[in-house]
Amino acid sequence: MSALKDRIAQFRKMSTDDPDNELGHFRLGQLLMEDGQIDEAVASFRRTLELEPNFSKVYQLLGEALIHLDRTAEATETLTKGYTVAHGRGDKMPRDEMGKLLVKLGQPLPQVETAAAEEEDTIGPGGTGFKCKRPVCPYGKRARGLMNPPIPDAIGKRIFDEICADCWNDWFKNQSIKVINELRLDLSTDFGQGEYDKYMRDFFGFEEATPATATTSLNVTEGGTPPAQG
Ligand SMILES: [Zn+2]
């Protein structure tokens, strides 16, 4: 089996063993897309949204999958709903991507309120002033920032800047252990560490653009021997 098929099997098992875990279905959907199993990916993304209707990025991926399958009516419905959800949560990147797809489909953008309201809900009575950027943060205006970056690297810094303390704790105390156990990740390997990081980025809603964490892999290239002359 290829590495991709292995991972699909792993996540399929995870989403069967822990059927209410939206991230398992989400990751499975992404891998199925990568493997060209678009119909199957659609089912996984739909399940993800049943579990977590505020996961704005998933509407985008589901919309893309449906466009791929020429199911444009369903794609339009998904993207229209997703655009509104993403806007309401301040998830600008997926919102704008879905906007572009709707334009391509020749569809109007849904009417949404302007951005001022969403900034305000972190201040005012009961607000902490901290806006957690995790797409499905359940803490809203009660979100509190962390005291320090929880891990000493670039992604730790990003978590400190963008993610609330309760979401971090939810990851650290619940999800991360589940992920390691259910995927049987060996964190001493690059593969295990990579899968773990990927899952953590999904949990926090980080796009791939997170800067590389370290430069430890920059080994000196094999030098010394000049190329042989023919
Ligand atoms: Zn949060």
C-alpha cells in the first residue's frame, strides 16, 4: 500500500472508532481528495459539517469537491452557506476563497453585515478583548489569551498570538492524546511528528502557511568530493 493509502486507512479507522470526532472526518476527507476519491471526500466533509456546522474551511473544501463533480447546484448551496458562516466568524481567508468560487459559478455573494460588529464582540460587557482565531472556538467573547507561548517554536508563537487558553488546553489535555493513541503516532519519527503537527494545525484552523518550525533539518550537503570528470 502507498503511504497515502495507509494514511487513508488510518483515518478511516479513526473516524469509525471515534465517529463524533470532526477532525478525523475532516482529515479523512482531505486525504480522499488528495487520492482523487472525490465522492468519498464529499461524504466525509458532509459528516464533518454535521458535527461542526461552524467549521468554515470545510464548506470551502466541500464546495471545491462538488464543483469537481459538476454538482454545481449543491456547490452553490454549500458555498453560499459557508460564505455566511465564515463571515460571521471572521474567517476571512475561507470566506474570500468561497467568494471567488461563487463568482466563478456566476452566483451572487450572500448579503452579509459589515465587519465592524465582529470586532466589537470581544470588547464591551463581559469581553476580554482577545479574539481567538480558531474557526470553531466555542468561547467567543470569554476567550482569554495564553500567558506564554506554549511551545518554544514558531507555531508556539502563533498559538500564543491567535489561540485562546481554553482552546489550547482542549488540544493539549484532550485532543493531542487522542490523536497520538488513535493514529498510533511515533513522535520520534519525522512521519509521526509531521502527522501530529498537521493535525494540530487543523485543530487550530491554521493554513499551511505556518512558517517552518526550525532549521534543524538543514544538514550540510555531501561535499568534499568534486564531480568526477567523464
Ligand atoms: Zn479559542
